[in-house]
Amino acid sequence: MFWVVFLPKVDFPLHSLLVPVLQSLFLGILLVPLRLLLMFLMLLLMWAFAALRFLGADESLIPKPVMGWRRVIPHHGVYWASRTMFFILGFLRIKVKGWRASPSEAPILVGAPHSSFFDALTVIPTDLPSVMSRAEDLKNPLMRDIYHFNQAILVSRQDPASRRKAVEEMKRRANQRGKWPQILVFPEGTCTNGRALIKFKPGAFIAGVPVQPLLIRYPNRLNTTSWTWKGPGMLGVFWMTLSQIYTNVEIEFLPVYMPKPEEEKDPSLFADNVQKVMADALGIPATAYEFEGRIPVMGVGHLKLPLEPGLSKLEQLIKKAGGDWGQIRNSIGACLRGKGWNVNEEEFAMQLKLPLSDMVRHIFSCYDQDKDGFVDWREISLGLAVLDHTRTTEELIDLASQEVFYDAKGKGSVTEEDFGKILRSLLGFPNLDVSKVFQEISANGMGNLTLDELHDFALSHPSYKKLFSSYLRRQHSDQLKHPIPNGLCSPWFPLPSPPPLLAPPRRKTA
């Protein structure tokens, strides 16, 4: 369900958007400075109580459960300072549904959808659980004392072994049920718009202990809280949210999820099943989307592919420049006749019937992997054949098998090198690693694919057929002609009930 990421625009009456935005701007001038001042005072008060927990104590106490007055007094101080701070920011009421399990019943809490940095307020109804955070934040004296108070599990980006150590620490605490505070984890690992759940990372599930799902909703007419990889930055989201008189938030505790024996042995299966339970409760899809660095990707078998197909840039360039598909088809035909295989930058633009612009140079450089100033026009032609939309998947595979391309028909098989060229050309990712895919689908283990195996891969393989049936075709779906302006987020728009054509199913895995 790719509509989850790029939804069509919904046309609202002008006043339904203009009035609340103007109201927010005017109120923001009055509310934001005052709220920021009071928030800063609450942070100082919170820091004072946090510093009290290990005041005068040996640092060896930090990795151990806290007992006595060091647990009770600082805990209540930080709790009420936190609640007051979020009240000042406009979260006047935190509506809670369900019951929180005890640490002995569910050592780990998993929260989703993770759509905002305001999700930090979930520590209030969960009674200040431990969290996972960046070790680099300890350089800030204010944050250092707060994290020490929280006994947060820290992960360093500079230490490759840090993530493994963090997981081991989580397992250690989780298996000492009741001695430690619960651990709160957002298994999506990044912020989305909340319209779907992206793939859960397995870290919170490696311990194989019961977890309690925690649902987070912001049921407001104006969506000001979402903060995603594209769109308004932190300051914009902060300003718009603090400009509201109040912001609604709802936290729902689901029943504790007890892992089955097979889930205890397979954290990924455990994570996927909890994701589905939470998606069902939210009434949104559970997807296989995830993030690699700052890029949203989807997993297809052994491939991690960006949500935007690589060929889309080439297609956008051709459309923007008013390219003539009739002439481009002639270029594909010339390739079929064995003409002009290796082309330089100028010839590349000429074949596309486009001026030599910076965008043309950029796309050329993407295909010029060895940086010798030439690209194989056959690879471009296969991509253009996909964009032409006049060939079926079977015809595309047959085209790639012809003599002038990779001669699979003549040789009766496809080598791993040629398979990589075919797949990279059809998908539009010149540096895609396909070695694991080749090993998976090559049945004979002789280092090549038969033509039948190549066709089965594209047409009927349970994992990879969607590359051709969905992934390469989706940018032309009617639902994707008008992507919302914020990628995974649609901020600052009124949230009426979606029209029937946009209503999401209860759950559908991608």
C-alpha cells in the first residue's frame, strides 16, 4: 500500500485551513514566548530534582537499581515538573485508556506510532520509565543529570559495538523483572506521520520477554505535532504546536503481549507480530517500510529499495524538459539494432533529445559507475522501456534477454554479472547489490540462471514479483499523482474523516 507514504491531496474549503493557521500565527506571538520561558523554568526544576538522585553518591551506583529516598523523592519531583511542563506547552489533559502493567508483568513498553518529539510526554502515564538515547547527549550537563536520573540506556554513534551493548543491557534489565523501571522503546526508530506503522526494529524484542504495546494518538483538528524526514523542521512544528490554546493527546495501553516460543527465538517475528497487533488496534496498515540513514526504504526480499523508484528521476527529467516519447522509442530501437551502445555525456543527452543540463549530467554520473566518461546505452534503454509503459513484465524480461542486451536467449542462461545489470537497469539503481538475490533464486548453484528461473523471478517469485507488479508501476497510480507536501507527514492541515476512496483498510502488510 504505497498510498501510505504519498497520499493524494484532499481539497478543503479555504476558510477551513486559513482561519486556524492565521489564528495560530497571532496566538503564537503571545503564547510561544511565555510558554518557552515557563518551560525553561520547569526544565531547571526538573534538572535540580534529577541531580538529587545521585548527589554525593559513587558513580558505581548508576548502573544499579535505585532504592530508598534516592528513588522516591527525585522521582516525584521530576514527575510533577514534567507534567507541569507539558501542561504549560498546551497538553492540558493526557487522556489514558487501559491499564499499565507492572514491571514484573511487562519489563518493556513499546510505543507507536512515533510521529513527534512530543511523544516524550508518554513518560508521564508510564511513570518515568527508562529510555534509550544517544550517548553524545551526555556532553550537555543538563541532559547528563536527567539521563543519569532516568538510568537511560545509551547508544553511541561513534562506537560500532555500542548498539550491541545497549541490547545486552536491555536484556539484562528485562530479565530481572521488577527490580528495574520499565524500559520505553519506540520500535519504529524514527518519526512518521502516523498513517501507518513502518517496520519495527527487533532490538526491543531480543530479550524475548513480555511487552506491553502503547498507542499514541493526537486527535486534533489541526495536525501540528508530526515531525518527519521531509517538511517543516523542529522549530516550525514547535511554534505551531505551542501556538494552539491546547493540544489533545491520547495514550492507550493494550494488553500485555506474551511471546510464543518461536517468537522468543526470532526477534524479527516477535516484532512483526506486535506491529500487526498495534496496527489492528489503530486501524492503520502495518508496512515493511523502514529507514536506512535518512532515506525511507522498503524491504523486498534481500533488497532495500528507496520508496521512490530510481527511474522516477529520469522520468521527471524527461517530462519537465518536454521529451518526445516517440523519439525516445526510436533511441531504444536504435539500441536494438546494435547502434550506439557506449555514449558520452553529450551523446547521452542527444539520445534523450534533451539539452545538456545539470540534471542530465547528474543522472549520467549516476550511471557512469567507473567514471570513465561513458555509459552503456543498453542499460538506459531498459529503464526507458520500463517508463514507456507499453511492455508487460514478461516482455521486459524478454527484451533484456535479447542478443544486443545480455544474450540470455543465445547463451541459454544469465550470469550473476548480467543479472545484476538487468535488475539495476530495470529498477534504475546503478549501484544496487544483487548478489544475495542471485544466490537465493539460483537453484543449480552453478553461477548462472536459466531463462525459466529468470522469468519465475520476475513473474511468480513470492517476494520479488512485486518489484515489477507494484514497485515499478506505482508512481503512475492515480493515487500518487499528487503527493502530499511533507512526504511521510501531512502537517498543519485540518483532519476531517477521509473520503471513502482514501479510507485505509484495517491492516495490510506490504
